[in-house]
Amino acid sequence: MLRHGLIASALVVGLGIIQQAKAQNSVYMPAILELSGTGAVSGTNFRDGMILAVEEINAKGGFLGKKIEMPLLDTQSEAGIARLQVQKVLDNKPYVILGPVFSGSVLTSMVLAQQAEIPQLVGGEAAAITQRNNPYVFRTSFGQQFSMPKIANYVRDGIKAKSVALIWVNNDFGKGGRDNFTKEMNSRNIKIVADVSTEAGQADFSADVVKVKAANADAVFVYLNEEESARFLREARKQGLNVPLIGETTLLGQKVIDLAQGAANGVKGHVGLTVDAPIPAVQQFAERFKKRFNYVCDHNGIKGYTGIYFIKAVTEKIGKFDSKAFAEAAHGITVSPKDEPNILMEATWDKNGDINRESFLGEVVDGKQKIVEVLPKLGVK
Amino acid sequence: MSAVLQVSNLRKSFGGITAVNDVSFEVEEGEILGIIGPNGSGKSTLFNCVLGQLLPTSGEVRIEGKPVTGMRPCDLNQLGVSRTFQLLQIFPQLSVRDNLVLAGQEHQGTMFSRLVGRSDAGLTGAAEQMISFFRLSHLADDQAGSLSYGQQKLLDAAMAFMAGPRLVLLDEPAGGVNLTMLAHLRERLETYQRERKATFVVIEHQMEFVMALCTRVLVLAEGRIIAEGKPADVRRDPAVIAAYLGH
Amino acid sequence: MNRLAAAAIVVATAFAIVVPFFLKPFGIYLLSLWAVLTIAAIGLNLTLGYAGQVSLAQGAFIGIGAYTTALLTQAGVPYALAFVAAGALSFAIGWLLGYPALRVQHHYLAFVTLAFTTLVFLVLRNEEWLTGGIYGISGIMRPVFFGWSTAKPLDFYFLCLGVLIALSLATWWMVRSPWGRAFVALRENPVRALSLGLDTRRYTLMVFAIGSSLGGLSGALFAPLVQFLEPASFGLNRSFDLLLMVIVGGSGYFFGPFVGALVSVLLPEWTRIAEGYYLLVYAALVMVLMPLCPAGVIGLLERVLKALNRRPGTAASARVVEQ
Amino acid sequence: MVHFFQLLLSGLATGAIYALVAVGFSLLWQTSQTINFAQGEFVMLPAFFVLMAMNAGAPLWLACLIAIALSILLLGVVFKFVIVDPMLRHGVLPLVISTIALALFMKEAVKDFYSSQAQPFPALVAEGDVNLLGAVVSAQSLVVLAVAIVTVVGLNLLLNKTRLGRSMQATAQNPTLARILGIPVRRMVLYTFLVNAVLVAIASILISPIYLAKFTNGETLGLAAFVAAIIGGFNQVRGAVLGGVIVGILDNLSAAYLSSQYRAAFPLLILIVVILLRPQGLFGRAQERTV
């Protein structure tokens, strides 16, 4: 309850009683994230990644001589509140808006940022985000319309599956993945023999495993949040489900591996961003992150971290703090570790604001994620 | 002309126990019928059956010849039957005046007119009369809950009269009321009955009260009528004495 | 006391009209939200505060109203019609939801309505063909009346305020009409009410239906305000929140919902100093405040005023007592 | 058929968890008219007591004891005297608000001061699965089931065979009468709060290896237990247990055979039907006190 907590944010500000004091030599980049509610895990990871980057940058005196001022605003994982937060920070003329992560929240709030001509750096992965020709929205990770084809190809060529069972979590993340995956399967005429929806926070997966088992498909595509993935994997092992389990970062992440306590072994899939990537820069980052927040960061941590450095790179390129110029310059830009080491991996942003990077095919081998293949950037469309 | 209230072969049993056993009686217009009997003799059950609060197992109830067995209390009330309760039943948070207006409003106009019409449903006058009739004028604006027990009893009765009913069933009106207040209540009831030609049925323990008030008395024991007649006669009836002593 | 109340109303209304001119879009947005939620809270206060029928479904009715409006307007139906439809549909569903109240009371009723709310959420989420499912409905336009576009925050705020005032007056009329007295009777003593010729059955269904329709009408404004609907915004939390508004404002007091909605919107803001821990502080504050004024803010005020000059409460300001 | 049996078995295991939570829930309701909307969070929290104790170096068994002690103190004593008692005389609703706020408070506290990430939790029994006529169930689930049964049987013995228990029941059913009979009602009420605290602690320790300790665990659990308690019968320990099992199994069967998207709906539909047709619950006694 008490959800209007944040809705109320700065009614006072609205009333003009308190004006947010903006230090002269700082640049205002508010972060609007899922800090409580169902998205808290993603939100806090994303936040900590950004905090780490901001601390590093400010320690070196900021960029273009300005330090980053990054107030954190909670969306409570609700789109309505996310929209309010964006509306709120827009009253203070931000340079760039960071977040949110939940696609639903992004889709509602990005219109406002667009009207105000303020760039927005989002964590959402729903395909729709970059399909509304909004020149001010930029991703920090693959949209599902990029990651799903990669998985689909793997299912077809790697596993050589003729039929798949599909288990997904019924929120906007899971539903989006499920819809895109289904599309890709149909286009490769691979049959979907089971389509199982699960609840966020579900604990008992026996019914779902029974269904998947009964479908006896050549492969199972698992698209759940980390904890649910872990619970599913345990149940799957328990009932001796022995077909290849394919997934995304949320199935192969180190956290899932730890939580699943052994049940994750043999799981395969596509990983957009992972701290286990065979790239020194990434692993050093993972070290720093662990040291600073003492937990293993997931892909959202990397998204937040690299996102900040993306902004730094673009800004230094245009040489001024100008939101419009930023948006123009950021389209089609390629940031490579040569110029900005902390971008970790070379990345390109296309005309829609979609990001394009190398990604990986991974497999869990005795309790560790092993990268079996590096997938090159997609040909820039 | 037919009786105002006509009860024939009324029977109510809960599981094994038969609380009211084949009771029949009639009440003529303008009568004040008293129903007495030891505790658990089925007086209140009888009342609740007559008033539709309970559905009788068998038997029939007629109001002015019209069968009303099992009719909902509110519909019965619309036919001009109203009641008071053994345990106080008022609306403590409402003012005394609002209690009375409420008691009358459902007899004014239609559901719709009650929404769009005057907020007092044109009953302020009637309410004031009733209030002063029961000598509660000084309390008209007080919350009913703040009244003394006796005053609440008066209010309870006043509410029963508010809609000008033809038949009023009073369930132990004297219960827990001190003697002065009791005399006052009785005098008011008699006056009202005389003025309005109303018909009363009174359940009461308080013998004196019944003897003084009622024109006819009916004695209930173990769910059956064991005696009936003028107060004085009933009082001397050995069966009655037995019933009370035996109890 | 009444003169005092009148004065307060005048001042408050003046504020509601003048203040937004000095606000930035966000402030105006919040005031609009306050107005919209107040309408729903007034409905709940009618069902819960006056008639004593516990309901945890008001949030669901905002959803029903909002989705009805969004779907109809996007199908080309004029907003005014959609607005009416939202109210009517909620009225009908509310009437049906009233039937359980004829059988069970108090906490059981709360459980039934709680279940109802969750069921509505599931339908909104799962029936994608109709409601857009988990993705929700976006791009909801703000209405235009005879050339007056409410697209701008200020215009839309005055639409909300106008509707709020109109509905408040209607409700005010109803609670001081015999109906209002009948509703209080349902709460205070249904048995006696029945014996006084009150058709408690009809009044119960009626109060549920009316309360719900106010929820629906609030939803009809909620949709164009947020311009995006997702099932999650109409889950249990919303209903709990409205319950909080009614209780904190003062259950059974006409102006309770106005204050309650304001508090529920402002309180977290006061805890803002606590930075990341604001929700923590907020929850703590609620737990501390509840015992201090269980009769809500207005209840507290009334006690104070009573202490000053002894005057009894009337039907319009009678408050719930759970026996 | 094997599938069906599998579903039944897993449903039973999950149901046992709900049952543990539901029992305390209805105990509180009976003795103090407390509808504890924070019951789910009550189960979420003790797991973190255990983790904290273990981080401080305590062995598992000790950590569990500490956790139980802490929850008796915080979720029993403090909850009663600080949250419930001041609110009770104001009726059910304000208290409902308070417990809802409490739920939020506990969630936020764990998230802010421990972690927002799900934590692996040590299992009391060795990992391992048991195969019963083709259906597989993890040893943990069996333990949960066993403990649930033991607890409930024990509780029933306590309530029906001991003087203390009978006093508690008397208090639950008719405080006034109990007071007349010279039963120290207030102490009895306190006991039920302590019993609840112990139950949730046990539940927490049992399920966290399966659920993983996370601040949001209470949300789903609380609602399920709540539904279970009402379906089974709000005024009966036995009722709450059977209710829990019914919900657990029903959830599995409906997810597998009816609709996984609406799996959450079926228990609720049952709830509505039960309340309307048999308010005292499937296994409840008819004479239920109203608020």
C-alpha cells in the first residue's frame, strides 16, 4: 500500500516551496529506478553500477569540469509512478535522465522526456521501446528483438531442436521475451509444444515442470527472473527433466548458479552482458563492484556502469552539456575501450537508440558459467 | 370486521426443542393484549415469528385478514405493524430527532423521492410532536447514545409509533426501567393508544405493569397458551400460578 | 462549528483554484491526482464510512472505470459518453458485489472484496485481446470539450477539480437526504432499521453500487491523467491505499476523504529527508499515527472542537464504531 | 497418473508450508481479532535473523535458536504490545492499516539493511530427493510436511489436552466467559502471540532453503496462508491446516490442468464460494464470533 509514496514526490517541489539546489559546477543527471517492489533486484543492481561509475568519474573531477549530481528516485516498480518521477525531474531541466529498467515504466515515461527533448538512458529490453521513433531514448542492453534471434539461431543450429517448450514469467519482461521468442520460432518453423506462464515470486514449480515434461520437446526455453529460474532448475532436476534448458542472462547468471545449488549445471544460452565474459576489463569491473557493494553484480550492474561512461564519451565528443546535441551525436556513435576503457566492450548505438555489442553463448559447467562462443556484433541495420 | 392480528396454529421448533407449540390467538382493533409467561416460555420466539424475524415451522399469521407468514419485517412494517425490542435498539450515533425521522421516513414517498426530496422527508414536525409527546424535547439534538437507559426506552417506543402504526408489538417495555419512568411510560402508552385507536400486543414480565395496562392477557408456558382472559381472572388461574411457581 | 466548516470549505476551494497557477507541471499533476483519488475515496467512505460495509475493492473499480474509458475513447466514443459508461458499468458490478454483503459482514466481506480485487487484476492482465494484458494501454488522449482541449496540465486539472466538486455536491446532497440517514442506519443497527420499514437489502446493494460507481468515475479521470494503464496499478495496493485515505482522513466524516487523500499524497513527501529510507519512515509514521488518531484527522478535529463548544455530531458527521 | 500423483505430492508439500503460516494467522484472529496482514513478512524475517547470526559466526543450530528467540521477542511480544494493543479498542480496520504498514516496514528494513538480493539458505536436512511410486519429492519438502504435521498435532494436544490450552481456547471462543471462569485472559492472548511467533520462525527456517531468503517472500506467502486460513475455517487449527493443503494442491492442479495464467484465481474463487455458503469455513465450527 502507501504506493503514492513517490507519487507525492516533491509535491512540495511542485508547490515551489523547496527548489532543488543545483550546484553550479555539477551536471544534473537524475536516476529513476525500481528501488522497491518487484523490480528492486534489477533496480538496485543498475543503481549500484551507476554509483560506481559516478564515484570514479567524480573522483577524477568529473567530466568537462563538472561533477555528476545523480539523485535517486524510486518508481516502486510501477509505471505510473515512474512517469511521475520523470515529470518531476523534467521540472529541473536535467542533462540526461537515467532509467527506468522496467519496460512498462520506460514506455510510459519516454514520451515526456521526448517532449522535453531530454535524452533518456533506459534499462528496458522490450522491443517496442526503440520502435516508436523516439530520438531521445537509448538502451543500455540488447532489446529482445536483438537477443531473441541469437537464441533462436542457437536453438535451431546449436541444439537442432524441432520443437521447444516455453516457460516464462508473467510480467512485462517475461511476456515480452516470450512474444519475441515465439515470433522467432515461428519464422524458423520450430514448433512450440508447451507455453507455460508462471507468476513472479512463484515458489512451487512442480506443476510447470510436469507440463514441460509432458510436452517432451527437444529443448526448453526458460525466461524467468533469477530466483524463479533457480527454483525452476531445482524442480526440473528433481523431476529428472533431461532436455537441454536454454535461456538468457537470467538463467545463466552467476547468481542463478549459486541459488540453484548445482541444479544449473548443463544449462546453455545466450548472454548479453555477463561478469564472466572472457574480457579482462569486465572482470576487473566485477572485482571493483564486488569490493564496493560486496555482492556479485548481474547484467543490470554492467548496464548501469557502462551507461554512465557512454554519456561521458558522448559528452566529451560534443564538448558541451547540451541535451539536444547529445541526442544527435549519440545516434550511430561507436564507443570503444580504446578511447573509453570503462565502456568495457565496444558498443554502437544505432539510429533508433538500440545498442549493439558482442554477446556470448554460455554454458554452466560444474557451478561456473563458461563462455563457449563469442557472437560478433550484428551487422548494423 | 376481521381481527387486526390473527395467529393460527403457529409452531416454531429449533432442532428438537419446540419453542412455540401450536399457538393460536386473535387481537381485535383497539385492544391491548398482554402476553406473559415464565422465562423460556417462548414469548420472544412467538414475537419474532409474528414479525418475520424468524420463519415459523408451521402455522399462519394474518394482519387484517391478509396472510403475512414469513414476510420480511420491513414489508410488515409498511403494512402498519411496528415493534420495540427487549434489548435496546436505537441508533446511538444519530441525534434523537434523526432517530425519529429515520423511523418515519420509509413511509414517505418513494425510494426516489427520498433521494431528491427534502432531507427530513417532511417529518420534522411529526418528529417534534413525538419528541414532546414523550417529553424528550430538551434532548432533541443530543446523540441518542448519550441518553439515559429510561430515556432510550422512551425513544425506542417513540420510534415504534413514528409511522402511526395500526398494530404495535412491545417486547418487555418495562424491562430495566425505574418505577417513576415506568409510570410515565405506561401513561404515555395508554394516552397514545386512546388517541390513535392503535392496537398493542405487550410481552412483559412486570406483572403490575401488564395488569394495569392490558385489557386482556394471554399466558404462555412451554410454548403453549395455558390461560387467557381478563387480567384479574388470569391472575387467579391456578394453572398460571402453578406455571410461575413451578418455574 | 458549521460556520467554521463553511469558512474552511471556502478557503480550501479558493486554494484549489488559485494554487495551481503557481505550480510547475509536476505539482499540477499531483493536485490532479489528488482530485481523482479523492473521488474514489469519497465512494469508499460512502460504503465503508457511512454504511459500514467493509470493501477492499475500490481500487479494482478505479481500474474498471479507467479501462472502460480508455477502450471506449480509443474506439472513437466521445469522452463524455465513456465517462458515463465507466460510472454505469462500475455501478452494475458494484451492485452485484453487494450481494455477498447481504450474507456476510465485517472481515468476511473484506475477504470477499479482497478476492474480487485480485480476480479483476488477473483478468486485466490475462485478457490481452481486450485490455492489452501486461503491456497495458498507452497513448490515451485527454478529452476535448467544444474546442476546449484539456491536453495541458492546468486545463486537465480544472476538469478533475470540476468533476470532483460536482460529485462532492451530489454526494453531500445524498448523505443529508433520507438515504444518508438510511445508510448510517445500516451501519448502526440493521435489525432495528429493518423493523422500521427500511428495505436494508435494497439500501445495502444501493450503497455498494453508488460507492463503486464513484470509483469508476474516478477511474474515468485516472485514464486520461496518467495516459497509460497497466493492471498493476489497480491491484490490492491501490485498494489498501484508498482504505488508508478513508481511515486516516476520518471514516464516516464527509470531508475525511479529501484530507485522507491529501495525507496519503503528502506524508511520504515529508519523510523525504530520510532519502532512500523514506518508505521505511513512512510505514513507521503510519503505525505511529494510527493509534494517535484512529478516528482520523477530521475525527481529531471534531474532538478538539467539541472540547471547545459542546455540540453533538449529526448524521453527516457520525463516525464508524466497530462494536 | 504419475503426473497427477506428483502434483498431489508437491501440492501437499507446499500446502504444509501454507498450513504452518495459516495456523498462527487464525490463532491471532481468534484470540485478539487481529487480521495480521503482515503474517507473510513474519515468515520472511526470521530467515534473515538466522543469516545474520551465521554471519556473526554462529553454527546453524544455534542461529536457528537465536532466530526463534528473536522472533518471539519482536514478532510476539513487541508486535502485541506496540502495534496490536494500542489499536485493538479502535476496531479491526485501523489495526488492518497498521499491519499493512508493518508489512511494508519489514520488507523495506530487510531490503535496506540486509540485501535486496535473494540469499541462499542452508538446509536443515541434506539435499536429496525421495521417489514415491514414480513421483519425486525433495527430502526438504518431506521434512516440512513432517514438521507441519508434528507442530499441528502438538498444537492440538496443547489446545485440547492441557489446562493451558483449554484456557487459551476458552479465551478464543468467549473472552468474557473465560474471564468469569477466572482465566487470565490477557496472558492467554499473549501466549497465542508467542505461539504464532514460534510457528512463523519454524516456517521461515523450513521454507527458506526452498524459497531462498528474500525480502519479497512474504507477499505471495501471506496471501496464500490467508486464503488457506479462511477456506479451512478461521476458528479451527485443524481447519487452517486442511485449508493450507487444499490451497497447495488446488494451485498445482489448476496450474497443470486448467490455466497457468489464472492459477492464482482458483483458490480465490473457492474462498468466495466458501465464505458465501459456509462462512465458518469447510472445517470450522458453526458458532463463529463476529467482530
